[in-house]
Amino acid sequence: DNVDRYAVMGNPIAHSKSPQIHRMFAEQTGQALRYDALLVPEDGFAEAVTNFLYRNDGKGLNVTVPFKQQAWELADRLSERAEPAGAVNTLMFRDGTLYGDNTDGAGLVRDLTRNHGVELKDKRILMLGAGGAARGVMLPLLEQQPASLHIANRTVLRARELVERFEEFGDLSASGFDAIHGNFDVIINATAAGLGGEVPPLPDNVIDKHTLCYDMMYSSEPTAFVRHCIEHNAAKALDGLGMLVEQAAESFRLWRGVMPDTLPVIEALRNS
Ligand code: NDP
């Protein structure tokens, strides 16, 4: 077949929802394209990208765990938001150049502000975690001009490194979980603790009835963090399904020049 080809590369990849999401986008916008999930061996990422782009005439790729950093290194050119993120989740092949972008932050901000009406300007934000996901969303979050952004991480040094990297863009601070002081308007969980059903050990007064909690993780059942926030009487607790669909939409827009309508896709995934 002659349709443009796209794919997501990761390891593992079997549970990825990206093919389903992009097929819904394609159908909705009347675009003819093919989108596959490709399992790539841990040491075979660069080769897999080259094969896909040259041999299969691929047009673009999504990249997920554990290859986002390698994708950043592999790209010939980086977007302004991907450069400081140190991670790339979207690759595009144009005029012989491999272009790398990161749409995770735009996806998070869009889900919060547009889908859930959460204003971030002048708000006090607490980010839990300092890994790839936290780093990837830092610049788009700070562009919303929050009053402050505190990063708490199990390994405090990594939180401090993030602060150093982004301190020119806002009022940033760092600590371990036990040394978080005060309360926050918005708390974003970007740790991988939820994969093991755990919640970062937060001091009791950090969540109050005004707090909006956002878990980057998602699952068919409420996540451990969402449950924890509801038990601590947070105003609202959201999971990361909306972010997943929004980052995909932003990739789709970059590749195809059309922004899909995300709400029906989020709705369809929520019900499936
Ligand atoms: P990384 O491995 O890069 O970072 C993991 C982070 O979690 C680190 O800050 C690590 O702390 C912390 N952590 C791990 N285990 C625990 C624990 N038991 N208790 C407390 N902290 C812990 O992973 P990523 O940043 O790539 O991914 C993080 C999460 O974000 C994943 O759950 C992923 O699914 C989700 N995500 C969701 C997206 C979406 O579209 N919804 C997009 C991208 C990511 P330390 O530094 O001390 O090791």
C-alpha cells in the first residue's frame, strides 16, 4: 500500500494505546495513513529508526520508554521545547533531516487548561518526580507563568539538577518528599511509583480541599495516586489519559498539519 506510515517504538510496547488513538484521529480527519506499534530491542533503537525511515519510507515516529533520550541524541534538529527536555517523543523526517520534538508538556498543559478548565497562571505547583516525564513537561508548564514550582523527588539531587536547568524560566525550588512545606494549588505526579501501586510519601498537610491533583499515570481503575488524593479530600483528582491523547494529537498535528478533536477520543478510550 502507498499510504504514509507512522509508528510508535518502545520496549515493552504491546499495551500502547497510541495505534488506537492515531487510527481514530486519522478516521476523524479523513487522513489515509498507517500507524503501527513496533517492539524494538533495547540495543537496537537507532537501527530500527533508520530502517523505518529509509527502507519503509516512514514519515514519522512516536518514541516511548526506554528510548526518549536516545531519540533526543539521534535527532539532527530539535524543537525549542525538546532541547531542554533532554527527551524526544516525536520524530519527523523532512527533507533528509530528522527533526525531534517533545509533545508531552503541551499535552499535559492542554489537558489541564482546556479539558479541565484549570488555570495555571499564578498558581503554586508541586511536581512529584524528577525523571524523564517531569523534565519533558517543565518548559510548557513554566510558560503558563505559575507563581512557583516546587520539585520533590526521592533522589533529591535529581530534583536540584532540574531546578538548575530551568531556573531562568520561573520561581523553582527542590526537596525530598519529607521536606515539602506548605500546600499547593496543583500537584502533578510524574513519578513511576504508581506502576508498583505506590504513592510518593507526602507529608499530611500537602493536599487540602483546594488542591487539584494530576497523575500522569492512567489505568482503567483509579490509580493509587488518584485514590490517595481523593482520600485526602482534594478538590479534584485526574489521571493521565487526557495527557496521553493530547500529546498524541500534538504529534498528529506536527505530522499532518491538522489538529484532531481529542474529546471524543478520550471518551472512547475511557469507555473501552
Ligand atoms: P523515569 O524512570 O525517568 O523517572 C521515574 C521517576 O519516578 C523518578 O523521579 C524516580 O525517583 C521516581 N520513582 C520511581 N519509583 C518510585 C517510588 N517507588 N517512590 C517514589 N518515587 C519513585 O520515568 P518517567 O519519568 O519516564 O515516567 C514516570 C511516569 O510518568 C510513568 O508512570 C509514566 O507512565 C508516566 N508518563 C505518562 C505520560 C502520559 O502521556 N500520560 C507521558 C510520560 C510519562 P528517583 O529519581 O529517586 O529514582
